[in-house]
Amino acid sequence: MDVFKDINEIKQPFNNPVVTIGNFDGVHKGHQAIFHQVIEKAESINGTSVAITFEPHPIKVLKKNDSPPLITLYEQKHELIAKTGMDVLITIPFNKEFAALTADQFLEDILIEKIGTRAIVIGKDYAFGKNREGDIAYLMKNADRLGYEVIVTDWIPVSHSGDGRISSTRVREIVMAGDVEDAVALLGRHYQIRGKVLAGRNRGGRLLGFPTANIKIIDELCPKTGVYAVTVEYLDGLYKGVANIGYSPTFDDHLFTIEVHLLDFDQDLYGQDIRVNFIRRIRDEKKFSNVDELARQIQKDIVTGREILSNF
């Protein structure tokens, strides 16, 4: 996938580009369906499949103090879009100057003149340009004049029963509620956080007998506090583990931490970048009367985690 991190990096229009535009936070199944439709249309006209997104997320600029946590930061979003098979990803730096562009300016100067758009694939509720003037009706009105086709995609239901549609908002709600197992149906993958392993408080192995990797998370969206069965991606390996998210109430630290005990693993992870996939929530975080009681519960959690992860 070719990546352009600024519209000015594009020196000439693409070959018969089929374009979709969006923030694509989470790159969930709804987004994936749009990408697949873009790819199919591009193949049918011997063209180029193009995704346009923005960095930072527009809501971070327009509503600084009222923005929800992102599901995927740019690095992961880039990786996930590449996996769909798209030919081109264009990332437009989003700032107040860009936000002031009218729908006409965005359509004619960028989509038509710069990119050479021949077809636009969008969801039912998408709009662009100042005051969101560039909606479906606007695109339809200008299609013949500017020589492009408009394709409107259907929303993807959460389940066959039609219980709502897949959306970034719904993904956030599920992850923040700790229902990470349910997130798979919306994302097409397990929810993942990324981070660097830092020096912990030297309690996991020394006091409890279960060494843990203390993670400095870089993601904005974190599952609900509690204990989870997880898999950990490190270098080229995939390892099983049990993670605790919370405040270590037994020790009265009141410090938020994410700690992972990797099963059957004895390598030093200090300073390393790892990725943690949340498979299933095991229990709430709770305060125990002493360290021995906590250690016994951790042993039970590990047994439960092994059972959950037996097929991984």
C-alpha cells in the first residue's frame, strides 16, 4: 500500500481512483466492508483503491476537551487498512485551516483535481467540508458535472437480529464495559493495546511468585478494570497470559497500572514494545485481606486463563 502523509505529496492524479473518506477509528467491520467495496469497484474499472483519512482525528481539533478515546492510533490504523488490500492511503493533516475548507474546495480541488476521483464510496451518514455541507445529496448533485460516481454503502448490523449497527461508538462502549469478547464481532479481531514494558514495583515475582510486565500504554481506549485472559505479541511470537488492569487495591497504591503475567515465559521484557490482545474478562479487580490470599486468587486466575486460551 502506498502511503501519502500530505496531499501535497501527490504529484499527479491516480489511475481511475475509487475513493472513500473517513476517520476509520477502529477499522471495524463496517469500515472493512467499505474498503472491500472500494477495492471491488476499482478492480472493475482497472483503477486504484484509495482511502483518505485525517491526522489527528478532527474531533481532537474541533472539540479538544470533549473527544472520546480513540480505538486505534494512527500506526495501528495504517496497519489495519493495509491488511484490507487497499492500494493507497492518503493522510491529510487536520487543522483549523483545513477544517475551514468548503465542500466545493474539498471536492473540486482535492478529490477531482489532485486525486482524479472517478467514484466515491461513502457511508449513509458521512459528510465533509465546512458545516458538513458535503453530504450524499451534495455529491449526487455534482456527480455528472464533475464526472464521478457515488456509491452509498449500507450499515453493517451488529448481529443477524439487527440489534443496532457496527460503529466506533459501539466498539468503545463494549471495550469500556470490559466485554472484550463481544468486541470481536464488531472488529473482526480481538481488541488490542500497545505499550512499552517499564520497571514495575518488584512485587509480582518477589512477593507473589508471579512475575509481571508493567506496561506503559500508548492507546487511549482501555478496557474496564479487572483481570483478563490475553495473548501477547512480542517480536515474532504469540504468548498466552493473564492481565490485571486497575489500582492494586490490596496494596492501597491508588496508581493505575496494566500488568501482564505471561504463561510459561522466562525472557526479560524490560524496555520492549509489546501488544496485548484481550480475549475474555475473568473477574473484577478486588481487594484481598493479605498477600497470600491475593497469590491464591492469581493462581486460580491463571488456571482460568489457561482454560480460556486452550485453543490459542
